[in-house]
Amino acid sequence: GVPINTTIYILKVIILSLEITFLILNLKLVSIPFILVYMIPKLINIFLLFILLYYSSNFSIILFNLLFKHREYNMRLIIKRYSKLFIIILLLNTVITILEIIVLPNLLTFLI
């Protein structure tokens, strides 16, 4: 899971940087405030993905230690914490997606 999550994170960051570059090139420097408003949900999404990547990496390390080094962990607490984090990030991601799809284009149309 960790290599796949890391690859997805790196690809999202590359896509975001390319998107910012192309928007600045096409819309010129005058519209940088609009570009920043447009990019805020994507930046929040990448930050949430980074938090999820950190916890999934930590969870993988704990599972490795549990299976191969026979260390004792309170798995119920760890799974409960990871599940709560996953649900919170899922809800935030849903709100950000709705904001990005419905609210943001209307806001930018109104401002431009």
C-alpha cells in the first residue's frame, strides 16, 4: 500500500504544479488571484492525502513489526484511530469535491 499511496501523492503534486503553470501561462499574471482561489481546494486535497499517506505508512510499519518482529501493539486502538482519520478525510474530501465542482465555477464566473 505504501508505494502505491506515495506514487499517487507524487503524481497529484506533479499534476497540480503543471496545472498551475499552464493556467498562469494561458491566463497571464493578471489573473493570479483567480488561479489561487481555483487551486485552494486542490491544495487542501493534497494536504489531506499527505496526512493519509503518513498514517498509512505508520500503519504499515506497525503491521511489519507485529508480523516479523513479534512486537505487541494495541491493534484495536490503532485501527480505531486510523478508521476515524479515514472517515474524517473522506468527509472532508467529499465537501471539497462538491466545492470544487459546484461552488467554485459559479464563484469564478461571478468574479470574472
